Amino acid sequence: MILYKTYQINNLMMEESKMPEVNILATTDIHGFIDNQKNSSALALPAIKQQYPNALLIDNGDFFIGNPLTSFFSEQSTVSPLVNFANDTAYDVMIPGNHDFDHGLNYLQKQAAALKADYLCCNVFTNTDQLVFKPFVIKEIAGVRVGIIGVLTSGMSMISDYSLLKGLIIKDALAELRKNVTQLRPQVDLLIVAYHGGIERNLQTGSPTTYATGEDETYKLVTSIEGIDGFICGHQHWINQGVVGSTGVIQCGYAGNCYGQLHFEISPQKDISVSTAIIEIKGLPLSSTTYYDNNQYQQWLEAKVDVTQLTNFLQQKFNRKNLGIFLDLQGSTNQTLIDSFTIPYGVRIYHLNSQEYQQFSQRQWSLKVEDFAESTTDFRVLTNSYDIWDYRLEEQFVDNIFDEYLVYLGLTQEDLA
């Protein structure tokens, strides 16, 4: 479905005779899925930009980290092969997502420095109040001045380990975005925001769709700040689109399964109309470029992993009292540890009564920690198993436990600083 909205912009900086169409194309949450052996749909992304005239291509974050292949990349090279893939795809702008910080700021900065694209984020600061990345950029295409601002979810402190954000301050997305829109709006014809966060309300009705935690604030940002023509979001791995007020909004899926389009038309009267679309990746040729050595990757998958520290890692990560840990592992190699988790390699917490807990705990578990007082009648258990009563699900975490555990094993706090 495509939605249209026409509205007036009074500060266009172009001559009336030079007002073409502009296409803003976007991807989000690629998470490094460029596996040649599995014909990953993201491998078609280098072909999309040439399908459209006057196009800018933006990636909305969580590009570099998020599946076993990216763990392999980070262990094998300082600069990930995903940088070459991004450059071949011809991104104009990229922004960080929360998982792009999972291997530490130093690693992310090395990737950003090797990109041909501008890497933007307006609300990530050092503890000396210096911006880590550029907040915005102005691109001119077919005579149209397009301003693009990058912004990261305000919920980073809730969803990322403290050690990963050491020395960083993630400022409020609304305040920083408003400040940058105010500065940039008079300089451009179109203003686009790329926000690594999700949607918390129905785009058409405004009704809440998630809890207001500050992690997902698309609707709030769009309705609170005037002057935004197009808004790209992601983070939730959902597909969504629409027009809120006079702003086109697109949320572009996961792992390259689709991309989003903001199509702008400018009339001789200087009115701007925007249509939004989500386009599935199908029918486009997959890139034949090989970005990594598959034989080396297979050897890495077969390598042994120390799983004895996994429960310690989970206890430190979730840091909760009276939480049992029950893991069903298929082995102790990279491959078997990967296979032990359901994509995107997360865990769940369930809330069980005494009878349910007795039944659950008596299964055969590879790793098991029962951290409960004798008088406990109310049990919370963390597990990678989905073979449990859905109605007892309390929390679901999409953190990539496999990747984070490898980081836990291999990196010190000094490495992450």
C-alpha cells in the first residue's frame, strides 16, 4: 500500500523551473546477512539504486553486527568485509544502530572511517560533550538540496551493556533532533531523518502499539518536530509505512528482506507531495562478489568454544536475583552453539508457578543454575528453549547472545574503552 500527502514548504531554495522528483531509498537492520552460500537477499542491494532516478540510498543502522558471519568478520579483520559490501552498494549515508556498538566504539569508528558513505548521528557524545559522529549532511541531487540527520534510540542505556557505552553519553533523541532540525531546515529543500528506533503508535490512528519506554519513539518525534519531510526508522525488524501529518514514514524490515522508498514530487507552485512504499527484494540479481573466504568461515564454525563461562556471562548481563538459567546446547563449537539459539539468537524469561517449575526444571539441560531460596513459590527462568508455555512468557530479548558471549570471552574492559 502506498500513501500520499501533499503539503506546503515555503523555504525551497530552488528555481521553479528546476524541480525534479527525488527518491530516498532506505534499508535497516541488515545485521551482516551477506552469506553467499545461502543466497542472502541483502546481496541484491547493490542493484536497487540504479532502478530509480535522482536517488539517495541510506542505511538506518545495525548493519555491521548481528549474525555469526559478523562475529567471524570481527575476529578475522580490523575492517569488516561489510565495509566493501556497503561501498559496492553505494550508500550515500549510514547511521549506527544499537548493535553496531556491540564490539566497542573503537571497532565501530574503524568501520565508519573506511566507508564511502557519510556516517551520521546527532545524539552520541563523548563524556567531554563532543559529538562522536557528524550530526547531519547536505546532499545535492538534480539541483535539490537534501538534508539528512542521523539519530539513535534514547533507549541505548536500557538495551546495551554499560561496558560498551563506557565514555559515551546518549542524549535524548527528541531534544537533539529538534536542535538539528532547527539548524538544518533553512538550508535545504528536503529534510530527512534516519532514526534507529522503532514505532510506538499506529501511524494512522495514533493508538499505542508498544509500551512507552523511550526505546521506540518514531510517532513522538514526527509529531513533536515540525519541518521533517521524510522519516526512516527500524530497530524492531518490522515493516511499516505511512504519512503522519506531512511527513512520510518508512520502516524497512530486516536482513535485506525489503527496502523503503520515500518519493518526493515538487510542483511548479513549490508544493511537495510524498509517497511511501516498501518494496520486497525479489527479481533483482544477487551480487556475485565474494566478500570473505568461505573455507576459513567453515573452519571457524568448527572451532571449539568454551561454554563453561556462559552461565556466568548471562548472570552478569541480566544481573537479577532469583533467576534460574536453563540452557539447551547442541555442542561446544561455534556452529553448534549458533544452532542452539533461534534467530536472532536471543533468550527469554518465563514466570512459572511451583508445579510448572518442577516440570520444567526436570528436563535434561546442558547448563543449569537454580538460584532460588527454599521458600520460593514464584519462579523466573531464563532459557533459550521455546518449548514452554507461551502464556508464561514475561520478557523476550533479541540480543545476539552468541555474538555477545564471544565478545565476553575475547575482550577485556580495556579493549572496549
